[in-house]
Amino acid sequence: MMHLVLLVLGLFVLLVIVRTMVTVELRQKPSYIENEDKHHAILLLWGVGIIFLLLFIPYQAWQLEGSSRDWDGALILGSSLMGSVLICLGFYCALKGKRLKARVPTT
């Protein structure tokens, strides 16, 4: 039961981090080099969280399914990793596209 809670919590935190990254990316572009370095450092820190969660979510799915060390365990790990990446990229593209459309002035 705990693995299910951690899996759902990991997916939720992944989506929150992706949303935060889109917000940070779409802020005003920094004008000074020091501000640009801070901007990239913030994005890098959020990226480390995403990489951790992209490894944590398949592990929790593997634990939830019984920790098999055979080919079915590899299948579970691989498919949950691909699913996590697709969810992450799909949410990123949808959210960034939505926010970019909102910024475009209408005539």
C-alpha cells in the first residue's frame, strides 16, 4: 500500500515540478549575465528533481508489482519509465503551448 501512495505522490510531484519549470522559463528574460546564471541554475535544480523522479517512479512501480528480477520486472521498469517520460513531456508541451498562446496578443 505504501508503494502505491509513493507512486501517486511521485507522479503528482513530477507534474508540479514540470509546471514550476514552465513558469520559471516563461518569466521575463534576464538582462544581466548574473541574472541569467541564476535563471539557468534554478532550471538546473528543478531538472535534477525531474531526473530523480523519472528514476523513482519506475522503481516504485516495480516494487508495487512484486520486485521481480526476471524479464517481467524489466518490462515493468521499462514501460513505467517510458510512461513517466511521456507523461512528463506531454504535460510540459501542453502547459507551455497553453501559456504561450495566452501571451500572444490577439488582433
